[in-house]
Amino acid sequence: MDNYYSLLGVSQTASEREIKTAFREQAKRLHPDIAGTDAGEKMRRLIAAYQALSDRARRFEYDRAYSRFVGKDGFNYRNFLMEKGDPESRAKLVFFDFLHLEDDEAIERWTKAGGLRFRLEDYLDREDWMDCSFILAEELEKRNRSYEAFVLLVCLIREERRKPYFKHFTEEIEALLRDIVRFHLKNAVDRETYAECLEILLSLGFRAKDENRWLKSLSETLLELGDAKNAENVLREARSRFPGKKPPKTGRSR
């Protein structure tokens, strides 16, 4: 199974320029005019590897997770985990497959194990759980499974607030959560669930600009649910929290 570096054909000490050059060379070989129409999956994996290694923060997180979790020379760790088959081994196998670009297989394995009911934090070390959950959330969002991605990211951010681990990488996690809420979540769940998600977001301690926007969305959603009283209460909270900001309107939804 390939890791990001072997897929690009570079060493773990490769420079950004070497990674970019290797990606271009590999991409040329996988062009449909050369490799045919069956190269689509290989190109997808190549792009995923390049996107991770060409970004310093992502590369740092990948190196940290890979060296800690997969560095087991001379031993078929994947077969070992598959043979054991217990919940802890299944959780570790999900992470192992993600680190080797077997994203579809990892997600299928996680889903069959129970999805959100299969709590990775019960079976993985804290660092492995947090790394795996972020990769899982990214891949779920790509597959339009926005609510599951939302739940995982909320858990990560709560844990990060409690005891920092990602540190400089936290901004990327928060950005992904904001994008899910802004562009996809409302259409992925019913109105009651959406309102609950907004209330959860408001408890996480985001920047004022985000919270003001979420209060507006919450007020609008409560109106859609016929709860005018609580919609007005949310407006009062917005005015109390952000007295210098323009109060959100409730006449129409976003």
C-alpha cells in the first residue's frame, strides 16, 4: 500500500520544489491521452497526496501521524489488524487505511462499524483519534455526508479547547467546520437538527463575526419552525453579545 511519499516517488525529506516536480511528472503519465480512461482513481490518489504534502501544516500533521502510527518495519500491520477483528483493531485499521490513501475502504469500514456510534476515541490514543477524526471528517464532507463531518469536528474542537494538540493547525479545522455550516449543513438535516447544531456552535467560542452570523441563522430557523418567541430571544442575545454590530433581520431566511 502506498503512502503519500511513495505515491509521488519522493523521500520524506523532499523539498516543496521536489514534491511539485514529482507531482507534475506523475500527472503527465496519468493523463487520459497517455494512461487511458482507467487512470482516474490513480489521479485522485495522486492529487490527494500532493495536496497534503504541498501544504506545510498538512504535511506536518501527516508526518506526525504516520511516523507514530504506521512506523512498523518488517511487519504486515494491516493483515494483523484484520485478523484480530476486535473493535480496537477495526478503529486502528480505519486510521491505517486513511494514512495509505485507502479513503473509500476506511469510510466503509467505519460506517459498517456503526459510524458516529463507533466512537474512535474509545479505541485509539488521543492523538491518533484526533488525527483520524479530522481526516475522516474531510473525506465525509467530500462525499456530502455533512452532518457526520460536523459532529466529528465539533468533538475535535471541544477537545482542542480543553487541551491543545493541533495548535497552529486548529485554524484549518475551524475553517472546515465554518464552510460546512455555511454551505452544506442546512440542506443536509431537518430544521430542528439545524437549530440544535447552531446552538452547539455558539457554545464553542468562535470569533464574534461567526457567532453573530449563526445567531441570525438560528433566529431565522426558529421562525421557520414557528417559534417566534425564541426567535426574538435570540435577537436579544445577539444585541447583548454584539451591541456595536448591526442586528440580524428576521424577515426572511438566508
